Amino acid sequence: MSRYGRTGQLIRLAFRRDRFRILMWIIILAALMASVAWKFEDIYGTQSEIAAIKGTLASPGIVAMFGAFSFKGKVTTAEIFANEMLLFMALIQVVMNLALSVHATRGEEDLGITELVRSHAVGTDAPLAAAAWELVIVNGLLGILYSVGLTAANMPGASLEGNWLIGIGLAATGLLFGFLGLLMAQIADHSASATGLAYTLFGISYLARMITDVQHPRLTWWSPLGWVEKLAPYNDANWMPVWLSLATALILFGLAVMANNRRDLGAGALTTRPGKSRASAFLRGPLSLLWRRQRNVIIAWILAVIIFGIAYGTVFNTIGDILKTNPTMQQVFGAAMVHEANHKVLLSFTSLLAVVMAAVATIPGIQLILKAHTDETRGWLEAVYARPVSRTRLFFSYVGPAFLTSTLAYIGGLGGIVVMGDASLDHVKDGISAHEFWQGIAGQLPEIWVFLGIAVLLVGCWPRIKTFTWLYLALGFVSVYMGSLLKLPDWVKNVTPAGWMPRIPQHAVNWTTFSWMIGLAIVLVIVGWLGYRRRDLQMR
Amino acid sequence: MATQPILQIHQLQKKFGRFQALKDITFSVNAGEVFGFIGPNGAGKSTTIRVLLGLIRATGGSATIFGQDVWHDSVTIHQRLAYVPGDVYLWPNLTGGEIIDLLLKMNGTAHSDKTDALIKQFGLDPTKKARTYSKGNRQKVALIAAFSQDADFYIFDEPTSGLDPLNERVFQEAVLDLKQRGKAVLLSSHILSEVERMCDRIGIIREGQIIETGSLAEMRHLTRTMVTVTLGDDFDVTTLPGVHGVTAGHQAHEWQFAVEDSQLATIMATLAQHQVMALQSTPPTLEDLFMHYYTGKE
């Protein structure tokens, strides 16, 4: 029996198992790319519109978020499109690949399914190879759909080569991180830590590309995530990043196979150590149980968000110094005006970052709330329910830490930006003041709490559709993050709580909106809690 | 106290959407009694137990433990109740020892000498992470936590399905000890020999209905005794009244047949006139009863 025996059958099985999630990802990603491309000529069709956005895209703040791209000669609609969309689409595609790759390998192993499969006449590397093929096919299909969609949209300035370069380039980037996920699944000994490791590396690539983009764009070649920026599909098509990504992906797959052949099934390179034979005095109820199980995750999230903020803060001195891009300004307007302008730029940059931070900080909170239902279906709560522990107590043992984690993560993240950012400035007065910082906190917390409230509502009343929370958060993030660049109509932004508050600290907090959003969050939690007390629990 | 049952279920019903999982469940469990709850997969055993624990809400009928409603007063009831689920799922990144202590603390009790003794008896390594435990070891964790607890009512849902014979015996001894101390036990099991050995009364459930309750002795009267006899002459036993499923044995004049209990005395008298050389009679085992109730009425 060859080491890859029956890989084909396992590939078919993988597609049957994951058909809904694959279908959902492909539809959302392909539709996003095609619809934006389709609308793009209306948004940035004329030379004056292009000239205006070109200036915005060259500003360091936007470079930090969307990547550094070089423009040559007459800039076309298609080039603006590539600049705004490439990195953004790559990020979503990486998230998809990490989810699919860990799910298809370590996730199956955790459930004991791999053990069952491997007991049949199936090659030792066949499950891994099947997961790899699954990723190749999904990314390939997406790449083709992107290229076809872009060709159909036919933006001014687009070329056939550029369209295919975008499709294949994004597919290659996706594959690279997907195979990174496969490798991490072999190194870690369960899916949560595999995901954690993969996201850590992904985060490092992202921060590396951001810092290099703002300061020395040539160094961005050192970050795999930065390669996607180097495609320059419509002005100077470069296939090098594609070959680099594919070669790296192959190396990662080779390493994954090596790791797979050296380890025992169910174990990883990082092994589980024996622990205490007695519980500590601290571990005594559902709340401390959640902390004991999730403390690493909670601490890691808060730290990661703070580090993320600090990394963003390091680019303040480049962004908040207009004289670097416009040296004659001081002679014309005087020092006071320049400082005023610097402050405005930083406020606007911080407002955009606050949106990102709020979305990122909401993720661990939603995860904890949804965990209440995941733990329920896994049977882990059956033993707790059989004790004199009320449902209310159990429910709030998840909900409370969730709200606290998201709140702390957001404050930490924004704090990291502001503290590091202000420290990096030559002229501290240009930076974000304490008052503006707290405005920034008050501006986004209601939104975070409403999103968490929706998760609570769904887990309490309709747990089957809990995944909807992620879609809703993603919609909220995209509509605000990309909203102004894509000139989305206001109603799109207002569909989710992310758009209900004005941009803060650029604008002042609207305390009426603040109050009723908090009220709404409280109502959502109460309704969810009532539902949770009434419904049947789901057991295996 | 002794006269009032610990658990009382009356015409309990549960619907999942259109599917009627429980149609009519009625039985009770008294103090100092081990009640065996048997039935095939999917008959409703675990659903009944989950209603009793207040995990799911009954759609009809009533169920009380210690005289209190299982849904509304679940938290109060659980203070004096211990439960071991059929499939034990444990938090993968905690050790077995930590989980045992945690479960005890959630009942307001603590790790005691008894806990240590149980860990030793069951042969559990409490320092291992739950992720690495086999099914049997996961069950041991739940069993140790349940037996170290000083409850008045114990519910076991197929607790020994992953245990080896040695641990199965430890379990049985621990249950008999509970019984002697006047505790009430509800034991749902597939291992009929275990139920037969330990249970005072038995309830048989089929398709969401309790079809029989009573002691094993009472139930035996409802069925037939198997008789194997070797006679000294050519007597044809098929002529006897109340005899069923007659087959010829391996030797000449050897017969096997089933007798209705009501006819046993007359048949023995008749057989005695035909030079009985060997006679074996076996009362129906619980397995026979089980088959009797499930494979139709034969």
C-alpha cells in the first residue's frame, strides 16, 4: 500500500464533508471581488476621481492598512482597484484557508475520525494529501472565478494578463497559508493550538508587511503576505510573487509530510504534559472552569491585540508628519498650521484603526459566547448541569468573561496605538490626547457590546444559526473599513451596529446613540438569557 | 421518608418536533432500592434521564425527585443527586484529578480520603490530561466523582460500557454499598447480567413506553421455564398441555421445551411417571425476558 493510497477517495469525502462551508466561502469571496470590480468604474471612472483617490492611497495611513503600491504614468481605474482590493482579499482568503486546513486535518483527528479512516486500507499520508488537494482545488477554483469575474467586469485599464495574475496570485497566497495551516496541524497536538500557531505567524507576516510598507516598501518582499502587493497586475505585471508563493507552499507541504511521518496519530511535536493530580483551590465552579480552560486563549488575544496596536503606533511618526511628504508646507502655512494638520491626519488614522481594533477585539468575545453552545453539544456541560449549578450562573460564566475580554482587548489595542504612537512622535502635541483616547473607547464599545449581544441572543434562543454572528460581524467590518473607499451608500453601513456611531475620535461621541446602543445590548443579553433558561439543552 | 418514593414519574411525555420520543413513562424508585432501567438503543432511556436532570423539558406528565419538580427545582434537587452520563465527555485540557475535584466542589463537597481510595480502586492516573483518556478512563472520572459524593439519589446511564471486568466489579460493589446505606439508585444498562445481579426492581422501556415494571421474580411468572429432560421410555412430550417449542435433544429420549409457569406442577407430575433420568430446569434469564418483550410475544 503506497503512502498516498486512496487519496482520491478521501478528497471526494472531504468535499462532501465540507461542501457547505466551501460553497459559502467561494460564493462570498467571488461575489465580493466581482461586484466591487463591476461597480468600480462608477466609483473611480473619471480622471479627477482617480487623481483624488490616488493621493489618499499614497498617504502613509492608508498604506499601512492597504499596502504600498507604486503608480507609474497615467493611473487607471483598474490600478486603483488592485490597490484597494488585493491585500484585503488576500486577508480574507488566508482566514478561509487556515479555517479549512486545520478543520480538515487536526480537527478530524481530534474527533477520532482520522483514526477510523487510517484503520482502513488508506495510506499514512493520504488524509494529509487529501486536505492539501482540497485546498488546491478550492483556491484554484476561486482564482479562476476571480479572473473570469474581473474579465467580465472589464474595468478601464484592466488587461487579460492582469486579471489572471490577480486570480492566480490570490490563489497562490491562499495556498501558501493553507499549507502553513497543514504544517501547524502536525506540530500542535489539537486544533485550537494549531489555529493559534498559524494565526500567530499570519499576524507576524501582516505586521511585517505593514511596518515595511510604511517605511521601506522594498523590504516588504520579506513578508509572504507582502508578495501579493508586488503583483502590480495592471501597470507592471510581475509573476515572481506567484512562483515564490507556490514554492513556499510546496516546502511547507514537504515539512508537513515529514512531521506527519514522524509523529504518532493523535500526538503532535508539542506534546501534552501530565498535570496536577488535584485541582487548585481556585478551580471551583463554572466561572473558574472557563478561566482555567480558556485563560491562555484570553490572555493571548488581549496581548495580541495590544501588540497589534503597538505595531500600528510605530508608524505614527511617518504618518503624522506632513512635512515628510510636503516639505514646503511649513514655509507657506507656518508651524502651528502644520501641527494642526498633523493632528488631523493622526485623528483620521486612529479612527480607521479603531474600527479594525473593535472588530478584532469582538472576535474573542464572540468565540467565548458561542463556546457556551459548542461545549453543550460536545457533552462537556452534562456533568456540570447535573450539579446544583443554575443555567443562569452557567450562562453568565460564559457571557461575563466574553464581554470583559472584548472590552479589555479593545481598550488595550487602542491604548497600544495611542501610547506607542504618541511616544514615537517628535512633537507629542500632534498626537492623540487622553480625552480623544477615551472618546475613542466610548465610541466603539457600544458596537462591540451589541455584536456580543447578538451572539448571546442566538446562543440563548436559536443556537443552530449562531454562525450568523460571524457573517454579521464581517459585514459590519467590511462596510465600515471599505465603505468610504468603495463609496458604499449609507444604508449599507447602517445595516450593522458598526455604522451607527460616527467615526471616533475624528468626530465626537454622540451620547444619545451611545445610550440606546448600550440599552439594545442589554436587551439582547436579557432575551438570550431568558431563552437559554427555557430551551432544551442539546446533547450528543 | 421511607414510604415516599425518591423518584416519581407519572405519564411522562416528550416530543422533539413531530417525533414522540417518550409516550408514557410511569415508574418510581424508592430509598434503599436499585432500579434497573433497560431497553434497546433509541427506546428513550437517555431522554428520560435528561428530563429527570432538567436538561430538557417534558411536554406532558410529571416527574419529581425528593417530591420536587425536576424542571423548576433542578438546582435544589441536584444538591442531593449524583449522575454519571453514558458518554462521558471531559474538558480536554484539564487532568482527571482536577475534573474530579471540580465536580465535587460544584456540589459543595471536597476531595476526601474516600476519593483517594476510589482513585486507587478504579486504577485511574489522575495526572493525565482528559484528552489522553480512553472511554473507560473517562467513565472512571465520572464514577469516582459520583461515588465520592454523599448524595441520596444516584443516576447511572450505562456506566460500565467501557470498563474492564475488574472495574465493573468495583462499580457493582460500590452500588451495593449505596443500597445498604439506604440510597436510591437508577441504573440504566445494557449489561443484563449486571442488572440481574444488582437490581431490586426493573423497568423495561420500548419505543418511549414503559411496558413492564416489577421485580425479576415477578416478571419470571409472566414467561416460561426452560426444561431439559431425559426420559426412560418413548413418551412423546408434545402431547403435554402448556408446552412450547419442543425440540429433540442430542440423545434418544432427551427433550427440550418451555413450560408456562402455571402448568409446571402438572407437567412435573406427568413426567415423573416416565422414569426421569435427568432433569434440568432453568428459570428465564433477564435476557430471555428482554427478548420476550422485544421480539414479539413468543
